[in-house]
Amino acid sequence: MDLHPDFSDLLAEFGRFAVRYALLGGYAVGYYSKARATKDLDLLISGVDGNLDRVASALAAFGAPAAIVEAARTMGPSEIVYLGQPPLRIDLLRSADGIDTEAALDRAPVIELPHLQVPVLALDDLIENKRAAGRPQDRADVAALERVRTRSET
């Protein structure tokens, strides 16, 4: 999986500040299946045990604007914080369709990238999330991910 240096830099800060998160969305699909075009990096973040403060600290160290740092620190369960512009936008989510955030984060495997360890939603959680979202691209993603799951079960 190739990440833009800005994405890698933010994820490195998340690691440095021990942020509890997992990759989801198009980049997660690309990890399990074939890479596809996506306009953002989606990150599911925990909202418990001081994690939002760690997110805010990581964002500040990354150089995010103060308004974004504060929005992340105080974000509600159904809010999304956006940083940047497509195709280099980062979306921070505390919840995602079809999955329980904390349980999904517990199951997220950690993958090795150059100089990074990145948690990614587990395949089954990603499928459930995409199925619940239900947009045309999500349905195509579910089909691709189901093929991956079927191959791994045989």
C-alpha cells in the first residue's frame, strides 16, 4: 500500500502519541483487494480513554490548523473532522456504518508499512461497514472483498 507522504506523516504522529484508530474506506479496501482511486484517507478513531486528546496532540504535531485540532478534541460520536482537500483529505470518524467502533478497533490487525505500523479494519468489519453504507462504490467494494474472503477460506 502506497501512502502519500502527508498521510504517512500523520500516521507516524498517531503512532507517536499512541492514538487508538484504524484505517477504513478505500485505502483499507486497497489493502485487502486491489487498489482503487479514492479522494481521502478515512480513519476510525476511538472517543474513549483520552484518545481524542491524543488525536488533537498528534494533529498539532503534524501541523494541522488550531481549529481542526480543537474540532478533533471535542468531536461528538457522529461527527466527522475533515483535514485538507481531496485527493489529500483526511477524514476522522468516531463511528462508521454497520460496526461498533471499539469492538472493530479491538479486532483491527496491524500492518507493516515502511517505517509505520498501521491498524486496518478487519476484513469482516470492513465488509459489514461497506454493506451498511450501501453506496454504489461500497457495493462494488463488498463484491471485491467477498471474493478475497472466499479465497482465504479455501
